[in-house]
Amino acid sequence: MTNTTKPDIRPANPRFSSGPCAKRPGWSLQALEDAALGRSHRAKVGKTKLQQAIDETRE
């Protein structure tokens, strides 16, 4: 087994960790206002969002 050494320097971003990534500057919870969280892609709202994404990538 290999021994891992502690890094000599810390990351420049103090919020850096092994958990979720730090949010970009200016991010707010309102960004998720119309998100279909907890919904299946088979639900009407999911199908609509999926079709919208498909249409936008074709342009």
C-alpha cells in the first residue's frame, strides 16, 4: 500500500474540499427556480425540458 503525503500548499480557493464543488460567483438558489428536481424524464415537465434541450442543440 502506498502512503499518501499531505500537500505542501493549500488550494487558493478556501471552499475547496472533497465535497460538492464551490458555486460560481453570483450563483443563487433562484437559478433552480424552474428546475424539475425529483421528476422523471417521463413526466410531462421532463419531456418538455428534454425536447427543448434537443431543439436548442440542433440550432
